Amino acid sequence: MNKRKNQKVKLPKESPFKKSLTNGKKNSLGNYLVLIIAWMTVILGSITSFYTWQDSQTGFTVMDLFYFSRQSNLLALIVVIFSFTKMKKKPLYNYLSFIALIDLLINALFFNYFLEDKNKYYPVNSRYVYYLFYYLEYIIMPIVFSVFYAKNKQKKLKWKEIWLVATHPLIYFVIYYLVKQQNFQDIFISPDDKKHLSLMFAKIIFVFLFLSSGMIFMQNKKMNKCLKSILFFLIFLIIYLTTYGFYDWKHAQEEMVDSQTVGAFIAPLSPFASKKLSDIVDKKDLGKDDYIIELGGGSGNVTQYILERYGQDLKLAVIEYSPAFVKLLKQRFPEKDYPNVKIIQGDAVNLIDLLQDKNIDINKIKGIVSTLPLSLFNDENMAKLNKDLSEIMTKNKGIKFKEYRFKCLLKEIHRIDGTTSEKDIHLVDNFIIPIDIYTLKS
């Protein structure tokens, strides 16, 4: 009896994860918050991937369910889970933490602009639910994980270990190539980028090495927080500017010279938003004499997606007010390569007159895509534009009109007599700017 009393009762051994959850000294409340956010990001990402796969009719593969963004968030979740276990003390944890950090930052600042991702069109009608999905994946998670990485005092990496950062993107691109093969160029969203694969991969290598080097430098160099913050900002700014192509810089240049006419932000409409805007009509519904009209061609950012979608033989009329942009459009889409594309200089307020001067039959128009800065239009010009649009829309059965508006500049919904509206598309443009794409039909 006494022996039994003196014997220690053996309790079931707790798992390292469960034990760490009960030990508040080892893991701060902040780590639990990061864990919750990481779980939310991965779960919501999986749900949207599933719905996108269900809604897609053609061209969707298993690889499309696991884009780089989804993989990066999953890796970050694994790292956060490891922080509650004995894995935290192993070198592998340090390497995975650094790789996850670089992946999340690159995905938000760089790949978000370049890489095709069918999952970015979230299957929800609510604007605010969409914003939650987007900002959670591309803004909140990278910021939260960066703070997590800094607070958990990771072991400093050596310069010779920088190659480890390239392992995940290298594996991703190799697998994508093996799955897609002949359609490998479709990994990029922009038609221009698909034509210059060498340049694109040179940019990718530069960005990964530049960000990784900057992070390792700041880890190993003692400096005050203010200087470190400035260095962070400069690194992120350079990476963001790397997303600009030749025509993006031309757009920015013209915007700074004549902002009252161009009316957009310095950055042109993002590739993802431009591609969505270009989807104006089913290709099978276009006859050989039918036209698509683009109002406000700018530097050709949307134009390239229209031509990619419908082919170089498409009859397309692009109306642009700025002489500098008209010259740029003619250089970008030369007549010898695009014989049916008409670049028309003029004010879209005189829409019907401009079209008739170029012998374009307004009864043969199937779609109108607009990137006009309507916030700069006075009431008189707005009424005249709407009158011409209404006349064209009522004369063409099944025609659609599509435009985008920045939510921060939206004063009122654009309405055209004789049309009804379809479901709005909610997007986030150029990293953080909410926009809506509106579609009107006759």
C-alpha cells in the first residue's frame, strides 16, 4: 500500500505542439494571431481555388489549383506551425522561414503583377468579401509574417546560403513547364511578357537575388531602426518599379507631362484588370465585318489583351485624345502587323463623327471597351458622349459596353439610356487600389 502511495503516477506525454500551446512564456499571443491568419489565408485560398476549378470549363489543370501564391501561403503556415514545436531549434526551420518570407514579399510586390493566376477572381458577389480575400492574401499575410519573422529572432543566414531562396521558384517553374510544356509562356499574364521570356526570367532572378541580398545584409549589419526602415522602403520600391515595362514607363511619362488629359494614376491599369476588361464579347459572336471599339487607348495596355483574345485580324478602332499616345499606339501596333486596327486621334465626345470619318459602320459594332477618365468630363461633354453611346447601343442588338472606375474617384454610376447593367466585377488594381468593372448591354 505504501509503495503505491510513493509511486508517481505517469501521465500521458503531451505532444510538443500541445505542450507549447499551454506555455505562454515560450510563445507570445502574436504568434497565435499569425497562426490564425495563416490558417484563414490557406483555407480561403483553397476554397476559391476549388470554386474557380468548378466554374472553369476549359484550360484548367491541376497546376492551376496550386499557383505560387497558394504555395507561398501554405509554406508560411507550415513555418508558423513549426514555431510551436521542437522544429524551431533546427536549421531547416531557419531556412524555411527565410524562404517563406521572400516568397510572400515577392508574390505581393512582383508576381502579383506578372504571373497568371486564375484564382484571383474570387467567386463572390460581395465587394467587401472580395476585398477581405485579396488583402488577406496579398497585403495582410506578407506584413504579418514579416513581423513574425522579425520578432522570432531567426538565425542569421550567410551569404553562401542565398541560393536556398531559389529552390522554391525553381521547382515551381520546372513543374509548371513539365505540366504545360508548349503553353509554358501562359505562366505570364501579359502578351508582351509572353514574347520576351528571357527578359522576364532575368527580372525574376534579379528580384529574388536583390531582395534576398538586402535581407541578409540587414540581418548581418547593425543599424538603427530608422535607417533600416528607409532601406526596406527603397528595396520594395525598386522591386515594384521592376514590374514596369517599356510602355508602362511611357504611360507614366505622359501622365506626369499631361495629367489633366490622361487622367489615370502614374501606373497604368494592371495586367489582371486589363485582361478582365478586354473580355467584352464571345469570339464566336464576332462576324468578319464586326468592330470592337476602345475608348482611351493610352499606351495600349488594354489593347494588347483585346488583340490577344480575338486575334490580329480583329477589326478594332482605338480612339485616343493624346497625340503622344497615338504615336505610341501606332508604333506598338503597326499597320503591317495589324491591318484591321485603326488608331484614331480625337475626342471620344465626338464618337460617332470620329467613327464615320473612318468609314466605320456604327451598325456593325459588337462591343465598346472604355478606359476614359470620366471624372475629368464636364456635364456637357458627359451628356454628349452618353448620347452617342446610347445611339450606338440601341442600334446593335446584344452589344456590350465595358468600363472600369476607381472606387476612390467614383462620384456616380455611369448610366447610358437604353441599356441594362450586368453583374459588376470587383478587383484590386496596382497592389492596393479598389476598382469596379461595369458592363452595360442593350
